[in-house]
Amino acid sequence: MTETIQQIIEVIRSNSSFLLTTHEGPDGDAIGSSLALASFLRKIGKEVTVHYQDPVPDLYAFLPGAATVLSHIPDTDYDVSVVLDIGERRRAGGEFCRFSRVTTTINLDHHLSCDNFGDYNLIDSQAASTGILVHRILEAYGYRFDRETALCLYVSIITDTGSFRYSNANGEAFSVSGAMIECGINAWDVAEQLYENQPQKRLELLAKCLPTLEVFKEGQAASVTVTCEMYAACNADAVLTDGFVNYPRSIRGVEVAIFFRQLDEFKWKIGFRSKGKVNVAAFSQALGGGGHHNAAGCTVDGSLEDVKALVYGIVDEYL
């Protein structure tokens, strides 16, 4: 892994233009890690474009560089593309996957299941977040961390560790976060932005979601559901459902939580969460998805009744 980091540093030093991207529906780690890397690259004199298939959620608009993220890739050549926190290349979206004007690709990820699609692949499922991998690269480069880069890295870590509540909150996550705090990050200011700043319609959507709670497998598993009808009733969108899956997971005795999120009439996004004893990546992989030990997801076609029967059957079999 040290050798791969040194190879990536050499690629950074010897090239001038970079295209950065991450997965659809970007979360705190995807956004924080990519914006941190972009901040670093710009500060050492590189030309950087950051492209996301989906917009930056309002929740993360306070991060430095968020306003520079593009929804379309400029029609130009790039020396290097860096794909972060993605698991599978296709999750970057069709525009990026079709884009061919790049010489070298770097893949940075911490998913348990990740394709080695890059020319250089830095993958470590033990890393608490992809931001941790970015930190390793910058530290090995000898970069003196500034507040903007540190803020993005800090957000990537605290969001992917559930504010250090999840089992991936290891010593490295705490030590790197502490170092970022020393760069001038105010932990309360960040927490206020992330957790004390939600729009009213998120609560209204949650109020419709919670009555869908189902507990099964003798109390070991539970689920909640959000439908397109609920979105319409609250004038809300999928971005506001971030964290909904944590409500069934918080129930005493539940080891596996499931979130059914409707994409269209017969398509559902399934999110799995574990308290640590169960590897939920196994569930998503059985359904064509991927993820981590404690957090994974996939997309399944069918009616809600059929999709639930399929997912519950797999969970029942594995448990």
C-alpha cells in the first residue's frame, strides 16, 4: 500500500490536469474526500475539475469548493482522473463512464467490494472513510494541511463513522480527525451545519416514513420505507432521507436495518445497515450491489411487495 501511495504521488507531481468524480447521490465521505483532494491539488498548482452526476446536497454546501462542482464534464483533455469512494466505475454515472479523454485513472476507495478499474488502485476496507486515504496521500506528499482541506477531510470522517459511533471509528479515524481539529476546525460549527440545520420538510417526510416500520426475524431485523407519493406530499426529495435507516437500526435487539426508497413505480433503492455483528455487504452483493460490512446498498426492480419478499428472504437466510 505504501508503494501504491508513492506511485500516486509521482503521478500527481508529473501531471497538471485532473478530473475528480464520485458516486451518484454523493454522501459526506464522497463529497468531503473529493473536495479535500481538489483543494490540495489546486493549492499545489494543478488544474482541477470536480464532476458529480448528482448535485451537492444543501447539507454539504458549506464545504469549501462545493460551489465549483460541475454537473457536466468540459470537453477537454485531462492527464488524470481520480475516482473516489465508488465501489464500481459505473456508479460515477454515464457521462463519466463514456468520457475517454483521460490518460491515467486513480481509484481511491474503502468499500469491502471494489473493482480494480484504475491504473492505480488504493483500496483499504479497513480505512474509516475514503477521506482517510486522501489524508494518507497528502501526508506522504508532505503537504502542510490548511483549514479548507482539513474541513473537508474532517467531514468525510465524521459522516462515514456516524460521528464516531460506528465500528469503523478506529484509532486512525480519531487521530486524523484530531489533527484536522488542530488545523482550526471548530467541531461544534461542523456538527451544527450537519445535524442542527435540517429543513422542516425533512421532518415531515420522516413523519410519513416512521409508520412504515416493520420488525421481523424475531426482532433482529427492521425496515422503513419512503415512496414517491410521500416525496410529493412533502415536496421533498431523496436527499432528505439521509439517515432514515438509522431509526430502525436504533431499536434494541435489531442487528440489521433496511431502508426501501422508491426510485420509480417498479424500482427501489435498498439500503442496509448493521450494528456490527452482521456483514450486510453480503445482502447487497446477493442482489447485485455492494458496500461495506456495516453499510451497503443495491437497486431492485419490482413492486414493493415483491421487493420486500425478496429482501426479507435473503436477510432471513443469512441471519
